[in-house]
Amino acid sequence: GLVWLATRQSHWQQGMASLAGRRFTVSYGNPWSVAIGDPPPPQQQEQPPLWQEPWGDRRTELVVIGQNMDHADITAALEACVATDDE
């Protein structure tokens, strides 16, 4: 999935996270549009906005696929990973 990590590099570049079995990788890819001065894309009615001030297009998008998973536990674990303004 697409991730915005709490690192200096991720402030400029999109992170890509992948988990398969016990193997987890995070790599950096394209720069965020806001980091290189690209203007916000025009909004299309059928798509939610991907640009939010003041962070532009920076965001995290994860897809979780599995069987017999507890939605509340997964949500709580992911929300515990979100950095606060003080961090």
C-alpha cells in the first residue's frame, strides 16, 4: 500500500509497503506531487479528493486481505501507529 511515514525521506517521497506471509518491505518511490510543487489535480465527481491542505497528496492507503480477522483489532493496531503532531 501507499504510505506516508514519519521520516524526513517520506516527507518528499511516497513509501510503498508490502506484507506477504512473514515478509514485510517498505521502499520509497515517486515524489509526492506537493513536494515538487505540482498543483492539486482537478477533482472528478466520482472520486474522493486526494488533496488536503496543508499536506497536499500525502496520505496512507492500505488494503488488508485475510480470513477470520478481527476488524476492530486491526483498526486499533493501525490507529496506534499514527504519529501525533508532537511526535
